[in-house]
Amino acid sequence: MTTPPPCPHCSMDNTYPDGDLYICPDCGHEWPQQADEAGDEDALVVKDANGQLLSDGDSVVLIKDLKVKGTSTTLKVGTKIKGIRLVGGDHAVDCKTDAGSFLLKAEFLKKA
């Protein structure tokens, strides 16, 4: 059995299916299950700084030095990152570098 998606209205994960609808008990929002299943493939569209579509497993290059919050580490311009993974949210790219694992904004990356 698949887990229901989070609520598109309040982003809470406490949703459940009821007939042909998903229901969020936190905010009361209801939406159809078929629309969610049909739009699953197109739900996450992430573009790099040049407008190229990114997908899981792509290699990207940093176009700007990025200071890592809370540390003295800086990710340098030109750093190549292999095997990215797309996630939802403002920081849509999950990746691993020599300096550790990071969530990055796609606007600071270009497809390699």
C-alpha cells in the first residue's frame, strides 16, 4: 500500500484516502486521488541557472562560491557534483560532496 501524499494546502503528512479523495484532517482540505496520480511525474520540475531541466542522477557544476551556514566551509565555483537527487522545497537538490551532504538551490548550479 502506498502512503498518501502530503497536503498541498498545508504540507502536513497526516493525510488519508477516503473513497476517491485524499483528506487532510489538519486543515480540512480535500483533493481527488486521480489528479495526484496522473500528475505525479510532472510534479517536480527543477531547472538549473541556464533553464535546463534537472533530473535524478545528473551531474552539475557550481556557478558561485557558496558559504556553508554554521561552518567555515565554502563550496567553490566550478565544483562538479555527480549523482544529484531532486527533492521538494526551496533547496531542491540533494547532493554529496567531499565536504559532506548538502541541500542546494538549483539557481546556483548548471548541468554538466
